[in-house]
Amino acid sequence: MSYRVLEVNVDDIGFSGVYSLVASVIANKPADIQIDIAAFEHFENEENIEKLASYGTKVIYVGYEGSKIIKQHMIYRHLLAYLRENHYDCVHVHSDVASKLYIAGRAAKEAGVPKIIFHSHATEVDGNYKSIKRFMHKVTRPKLIKFGTDFVACSDLAARWMYPGIPEKDIKIINNGIDLGKFKYNPLVRARVREKLHFGDELVVGHVGRFSYQKNHEYIIRIFKNLLEKVPDAKLLLIGEGVDKERIEKLVKEEKLEKNVIFYGLSNHVEELLQAMDVFILPSHFEGLPIVGVEAQAAGLPAVFSDKITREAKLLPTAAFLPIDDSSIGDWVDTIISDSKVERKDTSDILKEEKFDISDTMKAFLSLYR
């Protein structure tokens, strides 16, 4: 009989880092483990559900599309009903805020699930109603100890954000591992993708992430506008979708940058698009430990991060951290220009030594599940 795990609060909206992580774990799991997903939101891409199904994974929607006032309560009721009808040995709940861990953990405990894992993936709140979300986060944080059997975070910062009252020794840090072989630098793929995107020898700055407050796209546009003053033929490749995309597209038009900025949309082949870039930037307002930052460095890309991101994201000597204030835009521009001259190479061995291969993450997950 297989060991049954339910991954909770996972969806493919914006092809998030959490989804990428869980999908990779599912693709690399042993045959004797059944992993299903309980999603609070509808999946955007039916193909992703079909791909998960090829590994034996079911995607169950336990969300609610009515009033946001009672949404969390309805999610609790739907998840509780599902867990009472379907046996799982372990529930693994992923979130950026304690309130979502709380409702899922409470449902799992009431349903009699023996192992309840809480997994922190961020260091702040995102989206609308930030003050309300932050309040609910702080109110529910102390209650997590009543429901969780295991406490996990992707970084020290994410652990402090989610578990301030839990002893450090009781919190496990698990790296957001990836398939290093899939992302390693390949000059042939780089040439093919750049040709497809009609790039010549120009400098290509890249970013992958949903259009939201967290990812700070407005600052990206400001950096790029200043970069064009020194490198007029540079290109900016933006991969992702999100609630702020229309606003950023409008900003690009106002700044007359349309010819130099590419809004690519979503992609299931980020590993190939990373090959086409010269420098990767992530000026986020906050992150747990960004999986896309790991992916970029696995592709041998110089990466420039916001100084709000944990230093644990620095896996290569070429990675840098800069402030995201007005006076630092020139530093971002100078660093991008300097980094674009770095010779690309296969860096997968370095990340393997740092235990960022998906096999290392799978081992860590299995140690929790078993």
C-alpha cells in the first residue's frame, strides 16, 4: 500500500516557484508514494493538470469563488470534507502567510491526519488588502504549534517570518531544489532561442515572475530606462503574467520603451528562455528563497538581487545584492553592464555541492513524509 501525501495550497497561477518545486518533487518521487494536490485556486493551464496526472497525481479544487469574507472558512470546510472521505498519511501545506497554514492544518487535524507539515515560502504579504493579510498572519502565527507536527521553511528569513515562537532547532530548512541537468548552460540552446526571439548580439536583461507588488516590475522598468541611456540596443525580456501586467505595459508605452521590452507571457520552458538572457535581475520587495534565482544561477547567469532577499540565494560568486531605492538605480545599471561581460559556463556542479539539486530536495521531503 502506497504512502499518501496531499500537497495543499499549490496551483500553477503564474507558474509560481512553489508549483515548480512541488511539480519537480512529484516528477522525481518513488513509486511507492502517492502525491496529490489540493488547490485553493483553479489551475490556469489544463496541460499542467494532465502532466501531473501522468505521474498519478490528482488535482482537487477545494477553493471558493463567492464572498471573500467567508472564503477561508469555505476552504476549511471543503478541505475537511475531502480529508474525511479520503485517507492521507501526511498533509503538506505551503504558504506565504500563517492564516492559510492555520485553516489547512486545522482541517487536517480535525480529519485525523497523523502528520501535518507547515512550509513557509515567503517573508511578507503580497496582493491586495495587505494590512488585513498582515493582521491575520500575526493573529494566526501563534496557533500553528497546535496543529503542525513539522515546521519547514525555504530560508532563515522565511522561518523567522512564519515561526517566531517555535525554537530554531524544531524548524527544518529545505532548499528549493531544481533539476540541474535541465537548466545547465547550453550554448546551442542559447543560440537557437536567441534566433527565435530575433536577438542578435545585444544585451538581454531578463526577469521571470508574476506581475505583482512583490516582484517590483516598476523598478525593473526604471532600471532598464536608465540602462538604455548607456546601451541603446539592450532588450528586456519579461516572463510571466499577473494583476499588474496591464499597468506595467502602460508604463512601458508612456516611457516609449515598446521596441526594447518583450512581454513574453507564461512559459513551460523557462529553462530555455534563461539561456537566451545575459543578466538576470530580481529587485523584489521580498522573497523566501526565490526558486527562479536558483534556476538562473543554474543556467550560469549572473544574477542581481534586491537586498531584501536572503543572502542564502547567493550560490555563485557572480550573484550580487543591491538596494531598491531611487539612488541605487545607477548601481543596478553599472552592475548589469559589468555582469554582461562575464563568461557563461556550466555551473551545475557548484549548485549540486550546495544541495540545490531536486534529488537533494526529494530526500529532504521523504525524510519528512516517512
